[in-house]
Amino acid sequence: MSRLFLGLDLPDEVDFDLSLMVGGIRGARWQDPEQLHLTLHFLGELGGGEARGLIAALGELEAPPFELQLGGAGVFPPRGQPRVAWIGVTRGLEPLELLHQRCARIIDACGIEREHRKWAPHVTVARMGHEASSHETHQWVRNHALYTSASFRVEHVRLYSSIRSRQGPKYRTEAVFALSSAGLGFT
């Protein structure tokens, strides 16, 4: 069984920008540039048959390519002890939400369980341990609140597997699905 999720890869220049934000929070585990992505759907553990069925179904995904821009900073949860520091989305939210919805329909049609909590598109840049300072975390958010990335074109969705290791999760691309202009209609 593989631990899978659907997501968007980031261009190298955005990975580099985000890598410059590392630091300033004791007890934070910062994401390496190769770990940075925007999750569309976390799927959890799937067997080989389920994964093959999902890959075949996602081959029929129709959603247009679009421009995306990251920006702003925040933490989850928004109240209490922060567990995750993130960078949000400032441009391209409507087509991103369309892509999220269309992927959800395909996942549901395959009978695969997915998270149903409210989706907040973001890129996780750090995970906080119990020893992480809430004050330092909120200072980091203030320092990066005005960040905006270069705009970039989203042309693919990736199915990733997550492999646990002592150094943190390693992500491997299992399949890539091209976005197509045939899916231009918003539903």
C-alpha cells in the first residue's frame, strides 16, 4: 500500500524563494525545496488496484492550465499553538478551486476516501515541534506576510507517494496528468 496525494509541483525559482525563508523559529522542521508542493487532495494509504484505477480515471481529467501566484504567510491552526507555517495563494484561486473540485469528483467516482475538511490552498514550509516558540512563529508570519512569488503556469497535476524516513517524508511522483484546454468551462 502506498500513501498518496495529488498536488502541484512548484517551479525551481519559487522553491528557491521559499528556501530563503527558512529560519527564525527554534524547533521548526523546514521543508527541503524538493518537498515543497501545493496539495490538492490527501488520499492516504491506497492498494495497488485502487491506485491503478485512480491513475486511469485521472487520465480523463479536464481542467484548463492557469497562472498561479503564491503569497502571504500564515499558520495552522490559526489559534493556539502553531503546528504548520505556510505560504498561501494570491492569484489563480478560481481555476485552482475548479481543479480541486474536478479532481474530487474523479476521486469520489473511484470510491476512494479523501479528506472532507475545508480546503485552504497553501504550501507548507515548516512543521512545528512542541518546543517551537509561538512568539517566533508569529514573528515569522509578520516578516513574510507581504511575500509574493513570481507568477507561474500550472500545466500538470501530480500523483505523489510519500515515503517516511528519519529525515522526514520523501515524495516520489507516481503519475503526471496534463491539464487540457478542453476543460475550459467552469462548473
